[in-house]
Amino acid sequence: MKMGSSNDKDAVQAQYASSKGLDTRINFHNMYSTNKMGFGPWLISNYEIREGMKVLELGTGTGDIWIGHDDLIAKCGKLVLSDFSEGMLETARQNVGERANVEYRQIDVQCIPFEDSSFDIIIANMMLYHVPDIHKAVSEIRRVLKDDGVFYSATYGEHNFNDTIAEWFGLIGENYDPNHLFTLQNGGDVLGKEFADIEVRRYDDSLHVTNIEDLADYLQSLKALHGIGTMERDEILKMLSLHEEGDSIDLKKEYGTFIARKPVC
């Protein structure tokens, strides 16, 4: 997705104004991912949060990654959960709750309202590819990160199941607009403009879908698959049924996270 125009920005803001579409996508992955650890718990397992650290999450969404991790939250001297969407932030507040060391802030990652070197850890999962000026955002993240701080940023790869779906439906041009602004393939180059020590870790997973109705719901929630959003429900189900094998559909996934460390000046 090209985020240069106001129409693109408006579309993303509308997509994330509330948690409904995001909940659909999260629930779908929870139901049909073959790796039962779950992407959120796997991401959390990579975080090296020590007692008293100050942590900022950008684009927290529903805050679901923190649910069930009270011990980790308690370790934080301060945990700021932020999102560009007020609706998302309200959902996160409901999910995580009011806590003495947790703060909720509406933040544009391109202009982070904190002083230099404010945080030990910054997290930005599955969101940098939505930012109009990604290089400005990464520069801001580096600015508010302490020396020897760590930036965690999850994203997807360029060889994902969306490409397979687009091929099935014959989607090209404006009907299929994959967002490859920050992927597992090129994200290192993007981060490399501000960080020298960058590691990528991949999450081994796939989809085993046993109910095509759920897959249709998921596909209709994705902005990149424009062509599917304009199709009748029966058409979508008919096309998906052509690709069932033994009453199921198997699709590859490519997800992971970057771990970028800010060197001591």
C-alpha cells in the first residue's frame, strides 16, 4: 500500500478506527494457525524486559499481546501503550486495565511526544508499513530509545498466503495492493538507516483452515485484497471451495520480528 495520498491515510484510519476488523483477523489466526504457541506469545518470549525498565509500545491495537502477562507488566517501571486510533486505545485499556505503572497515549509514531533517550525498550508490531513517512518514524524511535536500548518490530514476509489468495481470485493492479513497505525481506534495510545491530527472527507457522466461511470473513477484512471486498459472498465461497482438499485449505505464512539494538554513543 502506498501511503502518500490522503485517501490511503483515510482508508487505514477507517480500517483501524475500531477493533472489529482486527479482532476478526486475530481470531482467525488463533483458530487456524498450525503453530499453537501463537504469534503473540512467541513475540513476548523474545522480549528481554528487566525489572524497572521503561517500555513503549507503538500501535498496541487491542493490547491483546499483554493479556495473561501480568508478571511482565509488573516488571516494567513504566509501560506506555499507545496507538494512533482512539478506538483501539480504548479497547486496549479495557483488555489490560488501569494499573499504576501503565499509561495509555494516543501517539503518531512520526512525532513521538517524549524526550530523547526515554525508553529501554520500544515495540512496534505489524504497523510500520502503515506509516506515511517510515524513515521519520524509525528516526523518532531511535531518538527516544536509550543508549543500548532495544527496538522490537514484527512484520510479515513477501511470500505469504495473501499472494496465493490473490492468484486464486485473479486479482491484479488496483484489486490487489500488497503492502511491502516494511517486510522481513526489506525491513533490515529500513532499520539500517538508524540501527547498526539488527537481527531477524522468524516464526514457523502455516494455516490449516477447516471452515471456508471463516476464511471469507478474514479476506473481506483485508484492505490489500480490494477485489474480494467487492464480490458477493457466494462468489467468494464458491472460489474458495475449489481449493479445498479433504474439506480443508492449507496456506503458508511468513511472519517474524526484527530486533534492533541502539549502540552506546
